[in-house]
Amino acid sequence: MSATLTAPGPATDRPAHRDPNVVRWLAAYTSSMVGDSVYYLALSWAAVQAGTPSQAGVVMAVSAVPRALLMLGGGVIADRFGPRRVVIGSDAVRCAAALAVAALLFFTSPGLWPLALLALVFGTVDAVFMPAVGALPARVTSRAQLARVQGMRGLAIRFASVVGAPLGGLAVAVGGASAAFGLAGLLIAVSVPLLVSVRLRDLPPDDKAAARADTARRDLVAGLRYIRRHRVLAPLMLAIALGDLGFVGPLNVGLTLLADERGWGASGMGWVLAGFGTGAGAASLLLTVRGRLPYAGQVAAYTILAGSVAIGALAFVPGVLAAVGVALLIGLLAGLSGAMCGALLQTQADPAYLGRVTAVSGLVSLGFAPLSMPLSAAAIGAWGTGPVFVVSAVVCGLGGVVALGVRDLRRAELPR
């Protein structure tokens, strides 16, 4: 598992969707993500059954704390020890933890404490797993194929969200929470042998030296300094942060409150979410098929701006059908902007720093942006959905303004 296999060089380069090496990586990633979806459903179901709704909420939130606190350190680990090795170890730990809780729930009724411990383990491992997952594509394919891989990864995420929840629900119906946790563990386990078979492209000598500083602290400082001094990555991080801060609140808690206010019900909200998912999936499919879009920096900027207008408009649509159409547009624009930002992040960063770069991006998206959800809920309670959606749209639009205002980011291109 720890042996390094070196992939063929650029002379034998081929489109990512036809590369068996990339396909094995994608299959491993998809299986792991489907397992994640099943795990989250099993955790929420088991927590509600074992405690009160407030206690279940605490259990679901436990994993966010170590993930936010340890994410930057996880990026250092991914760069220092190699992303494939870290992903394999992370999936092995997550598999073992899920199967252990499945066995415990099958034989006993222990209450909430093993669920909280499992959430804590997953959150801690995620802090290492997520940066490594972000750094791995650059080691399994060429820079020219990273945009297409970004689209393939987006399709895998959409597939996991569509398939994982029904699978988890079926497992709960057949064998309870223990069966669902067991299924999650097995799905995550499938990724391990697939990842072992993935061949890696070796780092250039200069990048190897950059990946091995004297101490972990110096690694972290070097990574942050690298981002701060980079003419594209620094403004790109700011654009991503503003876009996520304006997007997460309205499209999570805000949509629920909007559906309740308009009387759309759970089914209406489900259709709106389906519209968003369809649009986002279409954006990922476009990038997968095309492999590259010209004027990547400008595309990212204009789609962020257009998406922010659509977010603001969502609060003023007259009915469910119009809301579904606007949500589809939001998904398409947000999917394109997210794919472009992700592809630029992958292609602009040196592979030796990708773990730390992904960690900073993940900390922004998973650590800071969720803070907007309780603020959005409180603001909607005080001023209503319309003003809050408009303010959120302005914040999101500022990300597009940053992307347009910084020349190096605006002119950034994806490699051919």
C-alpha cells in the first residue's frame, strides 16, 4: 500500500475518461462518497432514535469541530506523506469505525455516546482526507486533463447524493441503523483496493523538496505564504470565500424557510432542490465532455455574478414551477463557477502544495461558510426572506467582482 507506482509520462497521455488509471481513481472516489452519504443518513437516523432532536443535532454537528480546527494540518500531512497514502489510510479508518459501530448497535443499545464518538472520528479523519482527495487528481493525470477530472468528480458527487440516500434508507428499513452503518463501511472499503492499484505521477525534484520542509509548522507556514504570494490563488481564495458565504445560507436554511413561507411544502422544496442538482450536474457533464473551457477566469467571474442575481431572484418568484426553473439556473451557474474555480485551483497550484491549497479552500467552504446558516435564519426571522436573499446575492456577487477586478485571475486560462 505504501509503495509508489509511477504513471507513464506525458508522451502516453490520453483523455481522462479513457484513462484506466483515472477511471480506477474515480471508481474509488465514487464508492467512498456513496458510503459517506449512507453514513450521514444512518447517523442522523440512529441519533434521532437514541435521543431528543436537540441531542441528535449535537451529534450531527460534532464532526464539524475537528474538521475545521485540523483542516490546515491535514493539508500539511497530505503534502508530506503523499495524497494517495493518506486517502487509503483515511478510508481504512473510516471503514473500521463504521463497521465497529454497526456491530455495537447490532448486539447492544448503547445510546448516543458511540454515535458521538463515531462523528468525532469521521470529523477528525475528514480533516486529513479532504485535502488529500483534492491533491490526488494532479498525481493521477496530466495538467491538461485536470479540468475534465474536475467535471468527472462533480458527476461522482451528484451520483453519490442521488444514490446514497435511497441506499441508506433501504438499509435502515431492512436491518436498522446497524445495517446502514455496515453498508457505509463496506462501500468505503471498496475504495481501498482500487486506490492501491492507482498509479501516481512522480513529482519533479523541485516539488519534492518543497513538499519536505524541516517541520510540519514550517510546511504550514510555507503553504500559507505560497498562497498569499500567488497572483492567481490568493484572489481566487477570496472569490471562493465570498461566493460560498453568499451561497450556503440561502440554499440551505434559507430555502427551507422560503418554502415554508410560500406554502410549497416538503415536496415543493424537494423539486427546487432537484432543479438545483440537475443544473449542477449539467455543468459537471459539460466540463467532463469538453475537458476545457476557454477564458476560465472570466467564465468563473461572470457565472458567479449571474448566479448571484439568480440567488436574489429566487426569493421573489411567484410559484414552485418558477422556483424550480430559477434553481436549475442557479445550479448550472454555480456548478460552472465552482468547476472553473476548482479547475483553476488544481492547475495553478504546484502539486507539492496542493494538499495545503485544498485545505485552505476546504476550510473556507466547510469551516467559515456554514457560519452563515444560523445568521441567515436569524436575519430571515427579523426581516423576511427577500432582503436576506438580496444581501446574500450581493455578498456572492462580490466574489465575481474580485475575479474580474484582479487582472491575473481574470486572464487565467486552463492548460491545453
